[in-house]
Amino acid sequence: MRRSAIALARQAARTVQPARTLRSSASPMALPRQTSAPTNTLTPVFKRFGSSLPPRSEAYAKATKEHVEHIKSLLSSPNGVMSTLDGSASADDLQPFNDDWMNKYHGKSQIVVKPKTTQEVSEILKYCNEQGLAVVPQGGNTGLVGGSNPVYDEIILNLSNMASIRSFDEVSGILTCDAGCILETVDNYLAEKGFIFPLDLGAKGSCQIGGNVATNAGGLRLLRYGSLHGTVLGLEVVLPDGTIYDSLGGLRKDNTGFDLKQLFIGSEGTIGIITGVSILTPKRPTAMNVAVFSLSSYEDVQKVYNETKAGLGEILSAFEFFDKQAYELVKRHMKEGGEAERKVFENEGEFYVLVETGGSNNDHDEEKLQNLLEKLMENELIQDGVLAQDQTQFHSLWKLRELIPESAGKAGSVYKYDLSVPVPKMYSLVEKMRERLGEAGLWKEEGGGRIREVVGYGHIGDGNLHINICADKYDDEIEKVIEPYVYEIVAEERGSISAEHGLGVMKAPYIGYSKSQTSIDMMKQVKKMFDPKGILNPYKYVVV
Amino acid sequence: MRRSAIALARQAARTVQPARTLRSSASPMALPRQTSAPTNTLTPVFKRFGSSLPPRSEAYAKATKEHVEHIKSLLSSPNGVMSTLDGSASADDLQPFNDDWMNKYHGKSQIVVKPKTTQEVSEILKYCNEQGLAVVPQGGNTGLVGGSNPVYDEIILNLSNMASIRSFDEVSGILTCDAGCILETVDNYLAEKGFIFPLDLGAKGSCQIGGNVATNAGGLRLLRYGSLHGTVLGLEVVLPDGTIYDSLGGLRKDNTGFDLKQLFIGSEGTIGIITGVSILTPKRPTAMNVAVFSLSSYEDVQKVYNETKAGLGEILSAFEFFDKQAYELVKRHMKEGGEAERKVFENEGEFYVLVETGGSNNDHDEEKLQNLLEKLMENELIQDGVLAQDQTQFHSLWKLRELIPESAGKAGSVYKYDLSVPVPKMYSLVEKMRERLGEAGLWKEEGGGRIREVVGYGHIGDGNLHINICADKYDDEIEKVIEPYVYEIVAEERGSISAEHGLGVMKAPYIGYSKSQTSIDMMKQVKKMFDPKGILNPYKYVVV
């Protein structure tokens, strides 16, 4: 019975006009190659914060040659320390560690330490704590909020030399590895064994597992595999006084006391340095599909999300949305990049959604996708749709979404916001922002305006909205119209001013827009409890 | 190509001899009805702990009639307080709140308070903290370790009167509800909307969401939906001094500071009283299937688990195992219960596994199960298998697993252990225990012995092992042979002495077997930070 019903529906799908596009798919598009790192620009928040940056605290000792000598004596190899104080390194040598990858945040550290073992990390921290030397933990240094490089002369403790996989159990899928392992390296290791790391990021070629956990990285697989608070099973952490907290291991369930490791997930290196991670890894999907639909309203985006969750259920692995303005930017960027114009959709829309599936049986997954498409068309929830037919088209369709940040960057100087708001309210923030800029007479078409475009996109499944505001150039007047307004409207919806990037140095002053004073006070107590001398990653996060 | 390959495989399945059983399934079995609450017995741990129970602390005030009057004045309704001190209740009235449901732990409280709002909880706690009155938070009082009823005369703060669903968003699936909501009530509410609560328990008809979160309940759906640390998105908690910590809301992603709510998940009411919960609920599977296989070794159990994860992937929702000894107990129990003996398996085994699937397309799920079964048979990993053909058989097959605790209870006085160990080591603990009892000459068949049976079963997917040791009767000599040996062998494997039940009063003295002194010291600091006067749930958990 069921089978023939499906066959009939499939038959119908072949005859309905818009379904033709769905089945035949877009012709392969050779889109411009995107760099894996996200496009970022100097935001006004940093500029304003820059002027109010607290001065270097006199509570911290100034590092000397003697400190360098002592730290060297704690390591198995003297090459583990690079310093301008003893002439073992030049300022140029230290620059990649002092600056962030966007060249937006600049530290002035004179010492980089690269320990090889947890014991070495412990001895270094114990010594720094005794001496009152401030320390910034550093993984792949791929963060977006200035959390992983020094603000002043903090000693940089870089985890790159701790990059071994410690164990992997193919029955439970539990992996234990050093904090300094590169995400992509670990995922490649798991791929060979048929497993997948439950986290994926644009920066995966550089970012480290320890940093991922320390920043509670979200990324592209969160909808499917959940947050690191659920998948991380244990941590090894060196506390500021050198104590080693060790909850590594292969346990999925353990109800013996407070789950302390949770505090370190997302703590951005302020209460301890993560040196090892145990994490539950799922089986790798053997089938992947992607489709992009055009829709007429944000109401329909939500309805399609609901139908998609019901229809694809367990195989849904991503549900992204972007607005017409974002799509137009991408098309223009592609055209300027020398691409021949291609008609992806017969019927373009006000909104677009990208749906990805990951499962263990491709026939089943394709059938589920077809059934969903037919239902969405019958209910007139989508105007058009394209389904990738091969690996090339799979990546081409993803690029319609992935190229948005780059395309916005080409369209002007971009004010970028990474916000978390309840799904039903998500798009209203983009509309409010457009209205506000209009009321201020800032739109280009209104004469004298300096705003070229406002685009909205993001992860519907995660309630994570990105707003990019493209202006002629950065401008204090524009900034004042946008901020703190954007944080205020997020706060009104009980949203988060940082969905996934963290606070770092950039958003530290704005935590009050997302957290109550009660929460902030509790956080300060936690910080003081773990790091009474405040040596770890100062001037950032929850500033005590 | 793929489709016809599947068709061929299906054809093959119909002709291979053992597959016949697989397809035709067991005949429906009318097994004895199981009570929804798990069977429990007095364990020796409690007896020993009973003798070393710390005396009532003089630090706490003794409740008076004046205290009762004042607490009444804080509530909107005077009926919210029941006390023997002012004659508003008898000792009998308070007994259901003083005793746990197993009648194993007995408190002597003279006051039960049932606030209706978070504000009332706040005012009660503020007052108790000022007055030095100890308080035990109580949800459904269904725990197994004496965590939810008083040890002495602590005031019982019962959440039953706070049982409203506050909001549900059908787009994101985010539910916000009062702590006192009954799990089953909430799940029924969600079922009507096509969603499912990501937690299921035997006690679901009585246990409350707040208690579930406070004890980090695991249950039957953990393999599929993960732990509450991943699914709980926000909490409303009243701290011991009456401060309300509120992180409720509809956000899946929020990286603005320490994730404080995590500390309350599994804190067993020792640092705050949970009054509200926001949780992410998944779409309810529309198709469910269950199969039971017989196997010849624990090695094969692990191999089948690995193949099942690969073959069923995203639709796998439970993977339970039990040994031959457990299966024989259940068969005997069924026979004694008047059931006609039925041959479930042509080929019985040394081990059994139960596999459950939950998906969105029954045809697909059945096909995946068939493909898996064929592969397992080809590789000779299973000896036999039964696949449920309808709802009745679905429940009958589940009962082969679910009846184990009850059947063990019928076989003698049971020493019960709930342990978490790495999957590869799981069953060796059962074998070690049998060996030890043998070396001590305690086996019944060895003459003069008093141990009738040792059975092992549990959640392979969660690494959660249950060992039940059936003895003629509770006996100090037996107890000394088992304990602390069982905790020692768990500790050797870096396991947990409590996979899901928590510490409560029962396991509080044994935390050292699962946690390092460093961890315990940190936990004590956390307790002191939140509850400096120690008024919340004293004598339990991490005793300061």
C-alpha cells in the first residue's frame, strides 16, 4: 500500500511543472572558489571598545629574561620557548602569535611557550601563577573576537605541540585526543574508521579541538549532532595554579557529582587550559543530499522548516536560510568573478532555504526528499527548487549560501552581527534594522545615504541569524544608528549577542545585553574561584 | 541499480532459513503486566551507610510553629503548607513526603511546603536561609538513592503545585515548562503536536521535569537524543538565598559567558531549586520497530553493535543487551506467572540484544532492518532473531528486556549495581563478580553457598551495565565479598559507580571511587559558593 502511494506521488511529481526543475536540477555551476576562512572586517564595536580598553593591569608582573630561563628549564626541549627577551626569537617571529588572523587584534607578548605534555603545561601555569605572570592560552588562533591572542604582554601558551590522538574506541565511538589536534586532521582520522567529528567549521584546517571546546564552537553540524555540551564526555584541564583536573575517559553516563567539565566548555581559556578532550563521535553518513528552494515569505520559511523536520526527520543535517538581498549579492559577485549568468531558479523568491540530508541509505534519503518536495509544492510553500544530482552540484548549491559573507564584503564595508534569537522573531530584526536606517535617512537611494544593502541569513535550525550591513565605508554616524540598537532589539527578544563566536575582547563590554546582572555576578564568582589571581586570559570575557 | 540490489537481497532473505524466523517473528506473547516503576530492594550499601550516617547537624535551626506561620504568610494560599507543628496535618499526612517510594529511606520532617510560583519559592528559600532552616527539594519523589526525601527534619519543598507548560514553539521545538510538570503529561502534550520529550523513564507517570533535570536522568532514549546537558537550553533556578537565576528562553546557541545552567543539571537539589526548564524537543518518530537477536559471545555483542550503528545509523533508538542468565530468569518468571512456555528463538544464545528503531518512514526503516539482519546472518554474528510484526509483539519483545529487574527480584534478595564502564570492558565486570563469589565459595551449587544467580544486562549504547546478584537473603558476609570490590573494579576501568541514579544519600560516601580528590575538592568549592550555609539537601551528594 505505502509503496504504491509513494510511486503515485513520484509519478505526480514528474508531471507537475515546477517538479521538472526539482528533478533535472540546476546545471552544474563553476562558482568562484571560496576561501575556507570567513570574510571579516573591522567592526565598530572593536573601535569603540578600543578606546575604553582597560589599561594593562599593574597586578601582573613584567616578564624578564630570568622568567624565560626558568620556563625553559621546565620543558623537555628548550625549543619550546621563543622569546625576544633572551634573543631566541625576533618580534617578527612572535607576530603570528601576537596578532589574530584577521589582523584586527594585536598583542605585544615577548614570550611564546609551546609545551609538549600536560605536565609541562601544569608546571608552567604553576610558575606563572606564583610569579603573577598573565597567560593567554592559544590554539589555532582562528577566533573572531580577539580571544586567543594577547591584549598586552601576556605570555602566549600555544598548544600546537600537543597534537596526538590518545585513543579511539570503535565500539562506542569515543575519541580521546590532545587539545592541539587540528579539527580536520582528527576528522580525517575518523573518516577512515567510518566515524565523523560532531563539529564542522570553515576554519577546520587550522582550528584546534581544545580551542573548539574552549569556545563552545557551533558550526555547520550543530542541527544534527547537537552542541559540545552534549558530545564532550570528559576533559583534561590545567587550572591556573597548575592543578590537573582530569575527567577524560570513555563514559557516556556518569552521575557522580557536579558535571564540572561543562564549565570549561565555552570558558574561552579564562579558568583553565584544556589539554585533552574525550568526545562521542557518531557514525559517518554514507549518503548526502542537498536542495535549495525559493519561497515567498519568512512565514513560509518557518512552515517549510517544520515540514522538513517532519518529512526528513532523522536525516536532516542542515537547514540554512538567506534572503533575496543576500542571493542578489551572491549572483552579482559571481558575475563580477567572470561567471556566465545562469538561471538557477525558474521562479525566484523573497527567501531561499538550503536543506541538507545525511543518512545511511541514499535511495531512502532521495525518496524522503522527493516526498518532501512534493508535499511542499502541493501546499504551495515553495515557489521553486533545485536538487543536486552529483558531488559538483552538491558543492555548487552549498556555495549559494557559503558565498554570502564574501559577496557582502565585495559590496562595501560590512558591519557584521552574529545573533541568536527565537526562530519566529529572527527575520524581524533584519526588517527593524532596515527601517531604522531608513528613518535615519541613511539609505543610498534616498540621496546622501551611505548604506548600500542590509542582508539577513543564517542557520534556521539553530536560531542563529547573521545580519550584514554593507556601507560605503565605516562611519561613526552609521555606527551610532546601528549600535547599541542592534543589541537592544536582541535583548528585547531575550536573544544572544553572540550565538557562536564568543565574547573575547570584542564583546566583553556588551555581555549585559544577553545576561542578567545575577548571571554576570555568578560568573565573576566562578572566575574568582578558579583563578583568584586572574592570570588567565585577562581583559576579556567576563571581566572581574 | 541500488533498488534492484536491495530487491535481490530481500529475495535472498526470504529464502535463507534463519530469516524465516526473522520475518515471521515470534508469536504474540501475553507476558505478565509489568508495573511501570522499577523493582528495587534494600541494598547493603544503604545498610552500611545507615550506621555511618552523620548526625543531624546542630547548624540547622529546629522548625517551630512560628516558622510555619511565617512561611504560610509568604504563600498566596495557606493550603500550600502542611505541618504537624500547627496541627494542619498529621504525621500520616506527611509520610508520603517523608518516605521514598521504595520505603527504604525515611525522613522526619514536620513541614511540607507546596509553593505555586517561582516568587514564592524565592521567598521561602530566602526566609529559610536567614533562619538556618534546612530544606529538601522534592519533585515526584521517584529517585533510587534517597535524594528527594529528608534525612532528618529538613523542610520539604515540593514542586507539585507548579505544573504548567509555559510555552511551546512548533518551529524550533523548544518547550518551556514549570519544574513540577509530570514527564508523561508533557510527553502527551508534545505527542499531540508531533514532538517527543527527549527523555523516557519507567517512572514517567510520576517523575517531574525539574527532578529529571536535577538528577540528570538518563533513561531509554539517551542513545538517540543524548543527555540533558545537550538538550536543556535554559533553566530558572532559585538559589539558597532566594536569588532567581533565569536563563529560560528559546535559544539553541548562546556563547556569552560560562554556561552556568549546566551546573544545576545533575546537582540533585544541592545548590538551587529548579523551578522552570526550557528544553529542545525533537519531532516524534512516526515509525517504530524492534528486534531481538541471540548471540554466542560478548565479542559478538560489540560487533553487532558496530554493524547496527552503521546499518541503522540515524534510525537506531535503543541497543540493549542481556545475558543468558537474565533471559532464563525472565523465562522462569513468565512460566511462574502462568504463561504457557513459548519458544521465542530456535537457537538460544549466551547473549541477547534488543534493537529499536525510530524513524519517519516505516518502509525505509523495515528495509534497513532487513538489510542489517541479512548482513549479521551472513557474517554469522547472530544465531537467531525475532522481529516484531505489530504493536503487541513490539511490547512483548521489549518485555524480554524490561522484565529482568522484576524477574531477578522474584529469584531472591537482590544486590543491585548501576555502573558505567567502557563498552569493551562492560561484561568482564560480571565475570569478575562471578569468579569472586566462586572463590569465596558462595555459589549455591558448591554447597552451603547462598548466591543463586548473577546476571548482567543494560544499555550497550550508553555503556551502562546493571549487575543483579540474587542471594538467599541479605547477609553481611556476602556484602563484604561484593563491596567495596565492585566499586574497586569499576574504578580500575575509570568507570562510574552511578551511571544514572545519582549519589543521593546512598552513594554519597563512595564518590571517591569515581572522582578524584581534585574533582571532589572543586565540587565542595562549588557547593560552598552557591550555598554557604549549606541549607539545601544536606547529608547527601557531595558532603561538605
